[in-house]
Amino acid sequence: MPDSEPPALAAHGEFLAALAQQTLAGRRQAYRRIGPQRGPALVLLHGLMDNSAGFAPLLAALEAEHALDRDIIAPDWRGHGESEATPGAYWFPHYLADLETLLDTLGVAEPVVLIGHSMGGQVASLYAGARPERVAGLVALDSLNVPDSDPNDSPARYRDWLDTVTGRASQDPRVYASVADFAARLARRYPELDNAALFYLARAWLRPTGDGRQCLGIDPAHHRRMPYGFRAAEACALWRDVQCPVLCLDGGRSQATLFIDAETRAARRACFADIEHRTLAHCGHMLHVQDAPAVAERLHAFLRRIDART
């Protein structure tokens, strides 16, 4: 890590400033939105521990040559960023409900293009199967790679979850001495990112504690193990119901390549009737931050294809 903070990573200033809030089912839901709408809206869905600000470098790259000139919506998932935490457990199907409720509340009636990274891509892919009529295109960024759950692990999962939900295990927020301290930790997790990207993510993810330190801007309950596991067979059934074109972009150096083997990843992609798969060999898990121009180039081609269909 450098002794001083590096120059700022290019980011979409209008998007970062466009933070808004709605009350959904009694809970504060934060999101960013810029418009106007022409063609299918882009809905950007971030991954676990991230927030909508993580997409600003990608949007800057997408608009480097010309304005997108379309509606762009990017929520902070519940318990992430500026969205309110949810007492108790975080059940994965709630993310699908949050997405649909936000689209309804914002009056987005036409089919949208879902662009999801990691957990956000998993949500987007399941939603596209559950509501195929509402999705014009699906982009999964280093996603579709959650390992199938082992039923034999259920006792341990239930015990861990009970310990956390009843207060037997600590749920204190993770606190860091400084932005630079957290950026150094991110460097170990994402060694492919340069210093500008690391500091950008650190500032986007952290919140000041009031005593000179920093904490992650998420509900600590997200660190819990849920009592249920990922059921790949159920996900595959939903993916077979996806009707829109799909673009799957993976990072060749992502740690997610170790989650499941290549044969399993290929079998999952084969569930989609219309899918294009590309691997960015030099990229890791945070490919849309590491090399936003390369991801933007492939997204532009995909969006032209979607626009030609509508």
C-alpha cells in the first residue's frame, strides 16, 4: 500500500450524488437513480458487503464515449450502505421481493435489464426466472457460482445461526483504524486491484464511527450463517424459465473459480436458453471495478442487442 492515498478512481459523479430513499414495507430503502428512460432501464445490483456506489466506475466507463441516455436504478440491499437493517435473519428470497417492490414503487412497468455482481447476479438470475416478463436482459458478473449445500452441514448451520440470532455469539460491527487499514485488508482479498480501486472501495464501503475509526457500512448480521443452504437444483429450475438474453462475464483470476468446478459452472450456464459467456482472464472477482472499460465494452454490445429486440 502507498504511504499516501493515490489519485481518485474515475467514478460517475452524477450517479454518486443521486442517492434517494423510499419507505418499503416500513423499511428505509436507499437507491440511486438517474434518467431519463429510453429503452429498457438498467438495474444495477451489488454484491454482499458492497453497495450501489460500487457501480460508479463501471457507469463512468459506460459513458466514456457517449451518454447512456436511459433510466439507471441501483439499490442498496437491505442492511447495506444507506438502506435500513432488518431485525432478525436475512432470508435470500427477501432480496427478490425488495427488487420487485422497488420497481413497482418507482413505477417501472417496462421490462428492465438486470446487471448483477456476485450476490446481486444471483438475485438477478433468480428474479429473471421468477418474473421473466419483467426482464429484457440479464448480466451476471462473476456470479452463478454458489456451491450446492451439503445436507450433512445442516446441524452446524442451525447451531451457528441460533448462536447469533439469540445473542450467544458476537454481532459487533467490524471496526478498522483507518481507511488505509481497511484498504490494506482489501488488497489481501483482491490482490488484482490497484491502489486507486482499493481506496475507492474502502471509502465506498466504510462509515466513520465517531472516534476516528471506520466500520463497514453493513448490518453485522450479514456475517451470520443462515440455517438453510443454497439449493442448486431449485436455482437451475428457475434459470430454465429465464426467457431473455443472458450475458455471463467471469473473472479468470477470481477466487470464485474455486467455489465449484468448471463442469458444474458450464452445466449451470446451460440452463439458460440464450446465453453468451466470456471470461476476462486478467480479472478477479471485482472485475467491474478492476477493468471497468473491458466490462463496459461487452455491456455496450449486449445492450445494443437488447435494444434491437425492443
